[in-house]
Amino acid sequence: QVQLVESGGGSVQSGGSLRLSCTASGFDLSYYAIGWFRPAPGKEREGVACISGGGEDTHYGVSVKGRFPITRDNAKNQVYLWMNSLKLEDAAVYLCAPRIGCYYRDFGGSAVENWGKGTLVTVSS
């Protein structure tokens, strides 16, 4: 069973930083690209960032480009989202999910539909 668990969320001040982790179990993480998502007005979610299976290629949503680098460590079965210069509007539940690639609208190329509970990020002024 493909399973991903998010962690690392918390409360930070505006302008602060936070690192989110996505940990895989039950499969070889390198088989999949991994995307980070959050809820968005008018649709189920928006793609925040996406990284290819080998980590050589990354893509970002317009709203966070330049602020949230995505990396992965396949030996540890983990993908990270390094959140910097956090804004009030960044507050959300963040979720990670396996993708067949990062070249789809809003990183929508789903490998499997197995959304977890996510990890909550809150930002204070």
C-alpha cells in the first residue's frame, strides 16, 4: 500500500520559516514524483510544489515560487518543503501526494488517490 504521512507543521510569525516533511512507507519513493498541495478558493486544491522521482527537476506554483524550495532524500524515504518568508495567506493544511510526473496542470497527474490528513501551518502577524 502506498502511504505518505505529512509532518512538521506548526505556528510561526509572518516572515518566519518552517520545514514540512513527507515520509513514505510501503513502496520505493523514487518510483514517483511527489507534490505538495493546499486548499484553494474555488477548487479542491492548488499545487504548491512538485519534484521528480530522482530529484533533478522541480516545479512550483506561482503563489510560492522563490519562497518554498522542494527537495527529497530517497534514502530516507522523505520529501521536504522548505517554507520561507511566510505570509498570513500561506496558512493552510498542507498535503503531499504521489504523482506520475510534474508536467500536469496544478501537478494533477495522480499516481494514486490516497490523501492523508495533512499537516497544519498557521501564521501570525
